Amino acid sequence: MQIQINTDHNIEGNQALNEQISGIVENALTRYSEQVTQVEVHISDENSNKKGGNNDMRCVIEAHLKGRQPMAVTHQADTLNAAVDGALDKLANLVESTLERLHDQEIRRTDPSLPEPDFTKIS
């Protein structure tokens, strides 16, 4: 699983932050590491250097599943860690429900599956 961390101009993106968030993402999505190919994390401070506010840290996470369109979630919180944790909780739930739905559709499928092509007969 490839993980990319993006920050806005109000958050200093550094190696330590990237490693910390990458580790959290890997731990949260380890169950789905076979299906998730790429994760993009976008973190931002919505009101930057203005006076304090509630829920001003925002985390958007986009996940790419094999053979599927990307899916994204957003979470806002008072702290960066809370925003990332909240978004990861939402993403894990979304990935799990999507994979379960796909599995259920595959089980209920009534059309016959196509035979695997035999490439040994191609001359």
C-alpha cells in the first residue's frame, strides 16, 4: 500500500509527521492491505493563524481499492491527531462495508463465470 501525505501551507510537513501519519494509516488499514493500493492523506488548518476555533483541523483521506473508483472521507476536529483518527475510522468503515457488499454481490451472482483463457494454445 502506497501512502502519500499532503499538507497545506499552514501545517509544516516534515519527515516525522509523514512517518507518524503513515504508521497510523498502515495500522488502521492493515486488514485491507491486499485490497487497498494507495492512500492519500490531505491535512489542513482551516483557519490558520486566525484566532482559535473549534474543529479547525481537517483531514481528507482518499483510498484506492483494486479495480474500484477511489473513495474519500473527511473529518474535522480540534487537533490534527483527532482529525486523522476520525477520518481513518470513517475510511475503515467505508472500506469494510464496500468490500462486504462486493463479496455479497459475488456470492449472489447467478450468471456463470467466464472460463480462464488458455494462452498455451495461442500460436
